[in-house]
Amino acid sequence: MLELQNVCYEIVVNNKKKKILDDISFKVDDKQLVVLTGPNGSGKSTLSKIIMGILVPSSGKILYNGKDITRLSITERAKLGLSFAFQQPVTFKGLKVKDLIDIASKKKNSVINACDYLSRVGLCAREYIDRDLDSKLSGGELKRIELALILAKNGELNICDEPEAGIDLWSFDALIKLFKEEDKTFLVVSHQRRLIEIASKVILLSRGKIEAEGSYEDLKEKLSSQICDRLEEGNE
Amino acid sequence: MNEIEKKILEEVSSLHAVPMSGAHNIRLNGKLVSRGVTEGINILSKKDKDGIDVFIKRGTKNESVHIPVIVSFSGVKDKVYNDFYVEDDVDVLIVAGCGVNCNGSSASGHNGIHTFHIGKNSKVRYVEKHVGLGDNEAKRELDPVTDIILGENSVLIMETSQLGGVTKSIRTTNATLARGAKLIIKESLLTSEQDIVKTMFNVNLEGENSKVEVVSRSVARGKSCQEFVSNIIGKNKCFGHVECDGIISEKGIISSTPKIVAKHPDAMLVHEAAIGKIGEGQIEKLMTLGLDKEEAEREIIIGFLR
């Protein structure tokens, strides 16, 4: 489904080049749940943004279902089936939750339909459907709405940047259920033990490089210092 | 009424044709074309100047009155005085609007001076739309003035919009609020090309527990220029909140001067103003949902001005 080949990302700081990502290569197969983990500043969010097209790699290739998408725009990737849930969800003055659900699903949803997406991420849907997607919503509410938009978009490859940040335990259970039950491919940036434990594959990033890749069992020792048990620990 | 005039009528008043019943007053190129009155709502032409007096009787509820103005000839400069006398215990919707469609180089315009005399315990929703249509060369000028005298425990919700096509406009709203009165103003403005708009709100919170909320949202595109000025004066225990949000694109300019004056120790007045271009993050978010950049910007602006 997704393949990264030798992806590098450099930025210039004080006239000096700094490598944020160094020679990243890995594959994500259909219907897998792949967790991207690693210490703060290891390049996880940058990598997820490069896959979505929000950032452009300095070199390397990204293939999606065999097609080279390295130079495609965010929109083009979205149309091919990629979705993205931001670590810090964006707010809009005047756009309602329902408007965003309609945009994501490319249709005018009935209230019942729209509510279904919200219920699946643990929100009492009717309270939210007509609300503006603005800063009056809490961080946790915004994070869950962000996931509801991914469901509404119904993409094949869903990239989620720390979806658990700011959400409560009950919602986290709903999140785990979602990743388990949705018949989709997920690439999730996370530090959370329960997510890592159910992952098909874990990729451990360290200082912009892949330090290890494999199942949770394979990487158990290496991961021990990275994993969080409590929800709030995962927040960067 | 020709097709263009019907289109303007629909734009400004949501009426598809001249209504057969209900309270209304339709003015086309300076002349009255249709008027309807009801038991609760009477409309009379002014004798000393252009304009109408709308009388809404005590206890009139769930009724509406539409008073659209259409200017479809170049060079028409219309000025009217419309007075609304709303008695006590009323609950009505008033829809006013002005559409100017003109081509060619001579300026056309309409100055509507609306005065609301609202009694006690009444609720009025006032929807006002200003629309300019026609080619880019023509000048369309609208200078609306709204004067509001809001009685005890009455509520006026004013939704006013001017979404493009008006080349020059000075919009003035003056209000005085009695005890327990509440004024809610929601303004949406969109300018482009070389349009110039100035919008002013002067609100006197005279009565105890009076309350005003002004939310102005504006988008300035092209080389257009907007100026927002508000002056809220709290003379009693009262609450006032002014919010001015602007989006600028290309070489658009927005200036915001929210002034609040507390003349009473229990006056609570707040103003907020934010002006900037559309956030990159907002555009990126909508692009991840499949919109291209232009579609994303359009959705953001439509929502913002709604």
C-alpha cells in the first residue's frame, strides 16, 4: 500500500543544513496498523506530514499502491485515498462540525449520518453537529472530531498524529476499538502502550533514523523507555 | 419587473416574486411598485419626504414585513427615510434590503435611513442585505444609516450583510438601549477590486442591565479597503462585547478601531479584534479532505461570512 524509499528531509538553520529525517525506508501493507514511535524530536510528525504531502522531502521516494506520489499535492494525495488527522487540530470561525463532515465525505449528510461518525469517536453527536469548529471546543473534543472527519472521508490510508493526546480514558477505549475494527490501513504516531501492543508493526524512530522495526514482541526491550501507560504522558 | 429586477428582489429579500399577501413595500427605481398591509402591520408613505412609516401594533406576533429596494437604472440616486414604530409585546421579522444593478460609468446608489422605535418587551429580528450587481466599471454606492431606540426589556437582532459589488459605502448604526434591552448585531462584509467601506457602530448603553453584542466579520480582497469603527458607551450597569474579525487577501486593507467607554463602575465592556490572512493550517486541513487550495479558501470565506 505505502512504501517509503530513502526519504530524507533537511532544513536550514543559521545557514547550516540540518537533517531531520535520514534515509527512511519502510512499507505499510494493506489493512495494517503501523505505529510510528520514538522520543520527542525524533521526526515522527515530520515524517507523517511528508507522507501526506504537507512537507516535501529533500530526497527519496514515496509510493502509494505502486504509484510515485512524492511530488503530488496534498489534495491529489487526499483524492487517492490518504487522510490525515493533525496532532493539533485546526479551528475555523464560522464552519460547523457538520460542514466539515460534509466536505470530508463529499456529500450533504443527513443529521443521522453525520452523528454516526461522531458517535463512533465517543462524542454525544447531537450536541456537536451544529457547533462551530472553533476554539470554544476543548482539545479533546477537537481531537475526536478530527478522527470523525477521517471516518467521514473514508480513505484507505489514514495517518493520525498522536490521536490520543488530550482525550480521556473512555474515548481512548473507543479509539482502540476504532483502530481494531475499521477495515482500513492506519499509520499512527503514538507513544501509547495499548496502541503499540495492538499494532501490526512498530517503527521506532530516533534522531531522524529508523532505529528498529518489527512487532511489539520483537521490539519490546527497545521500546520500554518510549512507551507511556498513562494517557497524559503521551502528549508532546 | 424584469428578470434582473426579480433576481435582485430574490437576493435582497428572499422573495421570488411580488407577494400577493403579507406586509411588504417594494420600491423600484425610486417608485413604489407593491405594498401589502395586515391587521397588525400598517405601512404609510411619508408626506414630507421619500420613505415609509411602518406601524407594528401591540401584541403582533409571528409576522414578517419585507421592504426591499431595487435600483436597476444607472444614475439613480435614491434616498429614503423608513421609520419603524414597534409597540410593546411584539415579535416580528423585518427584512430590508437594497440591490443595485447598473452598468456604465455613471454612479447609482441608495441611501436608506432606517429608524427603529421599539417599545417594551418586544423582539425584532431585522435582516438587511445589500447587494451590488453589474459590470466592474459602474459605481454602486450605498450609505445605509440605522438608528435604534430600544425600549425596556426589548431585543433587536440585526443581521446585516454586504457581500460584494458595492464600490463605496458608509454604514452607520446608532443605538440607545433602555433598561434590560438587548441588541445583537451580526455584520458580514466582503469587498474586492477597489471597493471602499466604512462601518460604524455607536451604542449607548443607557439602561441598567442593557446589553450589546457586535460581531463584525469582513473579508477584504483585491485592493479594497475597509474601516471598522465602534464606540460603545456604558452609562449604567451593563455589558458590551464587540468582536471584529477580518480576513485580508491580495492587497486588501482592514482597519479596526474598537472604542469602549465605561462611565459607570458596573459597566463591563470587552472588545476583540483580529485581522489576518487565511491560516495556512486551515487550507492544509481542507486539502487533506480533498479540496484544492481555491476551493478550501472559498469554503473558509463562506463559513466565515455566514
